[in-house]
Amino acid sequence: MAGIVYGLCMLVAVGCSILLFRNYSRTKHRLILWTGLCFVGLSLNNFLLVVDYLTPKTLDLSIVRIIPALIGMLLLVYGLICEDK
């Protein structure tokens, strides 16, 4: 059951990033770009969470799983700080 929930979270994050990039292509607001990039990182994080859940417990992907989420959040913080519009 947990694998299904993790997979749905991944699909929602992918959907959000697609919608954000589509909106960015129309409006060209750079904060939407940074938010879309953040959701790409969260999507990768959720994908790695599903992979980590499905692999044997001898292989721990927790550190590898956190890196895309951290990069995505850092991109969002950069966009929030540097975009003054």
C-alpha cells in the first residue's frame, strides 16, 4: 500500500512541474520557473523513494534520495531571494 501512495505522490509532483513549466512558457515569470525546477527535484526524490521502497532492505538509498529534494529546495530559495519582481 505504501508503494502506491509513494507512486501517487510522484505523479502529483510530476503533474505540478508540468503545469508550472507550461504556465512559465506562457507568462515568462521567472519565479514560476524556479518553482517548476523545485518540483522536478521533488519528483526525482519521490521516484527514488519508490525505488528505495521496492529494493531489498540491504541497499539504503536515503542519502541519494535526499539530494534531488535538497537541490530543488535550494533552487526555490534562490529564486525567492533573487527574483524581486
